[in-house]
Amino acid sequence: MRKYNFMRPLLLIVSALLVKSLVTNLCMVFGMEPGPADNIGFIAMLITALIIYSRIARSRRK
């Protein structure tokens, strides 16, 4: 486990949770019910995690 970077997984988790909370709160500010707003926030969290993971994996290959 040489050269393992602990910052990459932490960055992935923190950014995904931050986007989920931001999108959920934004949806609720615009008048959406808490249930659907949470679902949209979860979808945004998954999309963010996939994008950040693909960028980390791409930079690791180079």
C-alpha cells in the first residue's frame, strides 16, 4: 500500500455530500416537498461522485 493518497477518497466523499446538501436545500427553497428534494439531492450526489471519480482515475493513469 505504498503511495496511497488519503485525500482523494476524502475529497470524493466530502464533495458528494456537499452537493447533496446544497441541491436538497436549493430544491426546498424553491418550494419542493422534502421527500422529492432529498431524492433529487441523492441523484446529484451520485452524478458528482461519478464525475469526480472519473477525473481522479484519469489523472492517476497519466
